[in-house]
Amino acid sequence: MNNNISPNVDIGEGTVIDVPSIIGKPPRGACEGDLLLRIGKNSHIRPFTTLYAGSTIGENFQTGQGVSIREDNIIGNQVSVGTNSVLEFGNRIGDFSRIHSNCFMEMVTIGRHVFVGPNVVFTDDPHPMGCPKYKECKGGAIVEDYARIGGHATILPGVRIGRNSLVGAGSVVVSDVPPDSVVAGNPARVIKKIQDLTCSKGFFERPYAWPPYTEAEE
């Protein structure tokens, strides 16, 4: 069993691609080798991953098993995408961000140092199925630097999740989240500020009192 690596794939030095993976698969309407796929150095692509042609991926990138990343994705350095996650077209992911397992996103902009918990779903079409103008409508969400999204949250089209905010697990985010805020519920509402959180075990004065989150408050 071998990897299937198409022409016009630029694989950085030190990158490991586990067998079996499909690297540089042409998207619909393209032929093999038409579009460049670039993977930065020292990355690790784990088994059963499919990376489509037409994306640019930074250095020290990691996937779990069974990841699918479509065309027109731009991914920064030191990013990880967890097992069985699906990145459809048009996502932008900043440096040092983590997309956990079983996530789905399309046309989403993710900042730096963002954490997206397992089973988070980003939607980008307010009128499925098949609205001919959905790409020109609300589009995907924007998640600003240092934001954290708890597991099983659902993020509706076009919302902005503010810098250094926290979305509680299982929340349904239907409107913008202010910076430095904690939101929870369905629909998600502001319940407190980040600085009002407490560490239940008393290890810290409050959660996120460590890098890189301390940088968000400077």
C-alpha cells in the first residue's frame, strides 16, 4: 500500500506522510497537476488523509487520521487539524491554531492561537440547499485571535467571535460574540467576562492566566 501523490505538489523538507494518504487530489473541474498544493517543512500527515490541490499549508502542520482538506485553503504555521475533521473550500487559518477532531468548516476565517474543540460545526449557508448566491451572502464565521470554542458548538453563518472570547460547549452561536466575553446556551448569550472566570481547583487565580492567552490582554 502506497501514498497517492499527484504532480505539482511541493512537500517541505522533513515532512512525513503516513501511508495511505492522497496528496494533491484535483478538485472538481480540474485535472491532475493543474493546481499547486504546498505543504510546509516538518509537517506530519497521518494515515487516510486527503489533501486537495490548490491549497497552501504552512510549516509544522499536523493532521490526525482521516482528515479531508479541500482546495482554496490557506493554513498558517504550527496548525493542527484533528482526526476525521473536514475543511471544505475557502478557509483561512492563522498560526498556532488547533482544530480538534470531527470538526466541519467552510469559508471560515480563524485567527492566531485559536482553539476549536471537538465536533464543532461551522455553517456558511443560511438557506440550504442550493441557494445560488450563498457565497456572496453571509459566508463563514470569523474567529479572532485567542478565541476558544468548546466541543459540540454550532456556529451560524457570518458571525464574528471576538478576540480572547470563550464559547461554551454545546452552544449555538447565532450573533456576534464580543471580545473578552464568555457566551453559552442556545442561542448563545454573554454570561460573564473572561476576567471573571475562576479556577475551580485553585491552581491559578483564574483560567487562561498563562501564555499565549496572557498576550491577548496586553
